[in-house]
Amino acid sequence: MTFAEILKEMRLKLRLSQPACAAHLGVSRRTLQYWEAGEARHIPHVLMQEGALARLISTLPTDADQNGS
């Protein structure tokens, strides 16, 4: 999967709108749109991509959260 595909899949899994996701990641809505469209010229560094995914992953519920533990 590409970064664009993973990012969009995670955003949808978290039920975040593009503006809400962009705010959570600390980027503009337009930047998020470029990222999801796979327009690499607007993705400055791989580390920024990895940081964005890490921030989204940290918001995903854990197994314990889902099981009420």
C-alpha cells in the first residue's frame, strides 16, 4: 500500500473528516488532500509521513479499549 492509501484508510477508520484529521496531524487541510491524492511534491519528507501515521496510530483504540478492559 502507498502512503496515500494507508493515510486515507486510517482516517476513515477513525471516522475523521479531512479537516479534523489535518488539524490532528498539524497540517493544512489542503496538505492532507495532496497526501491522500498521492501528490508527492507536497510531501516534504518521509519522516513527516511516518510521524503523521504514528500520530494516527496512537489514536486507534487498543484491543483492551474495545473489550472494555
